[in-house]
Amino acid sequence: MEFCPECGKLLIPKKKGKSKILTCSKCGYESKLKEEGSYEVSDEVEHKASDIIEVIDTEGEGGFTEAEIEERRERFIEGIDFFETE
């Protein structure tokens, strides 16, 4: 990872013609890559099972009884436990 010497923002690798350069999206600073192929851009985000949120709506026509709500909570907690133990 390299940062812009002008503003401090992360430099992003991009193609410019046949070559690749590092550019700053904030101020436009550009610099050459030090080693070809030494930079990789990845935007994959991993979530834990505990990041999942179940929304239970008890208002209106489709309302649930307290027993149904408790059963859903238990199933949700079991699901989180299952994914966290894998």
C-alpha cells in the first residue's frame, strides 16, 4: 500500500496506456509502479454470521404471537451458532 505524498489518500493502481500507474482519486497525483505485478486490488468483504440481522415485524395483519416470535428468535440464534462453529 502506498499513500499520496500530497494529501495522504491511498494510491490506487490504474492502467494508463500500456503501463500501470498509482493514482490519487482526491488530488490527481500520479506515480509509476515500483514493480510490475506487485499490486493487487481487492474489494471482497467477508461477514460473520453474527453480522446477520433478522427483522421481525409484529405490526399490522401479519402480526405474530409471542410464542411465534420466541420460536423465530430461537431458530435465529441456532442459525448463528451453526455458522460460527464452521
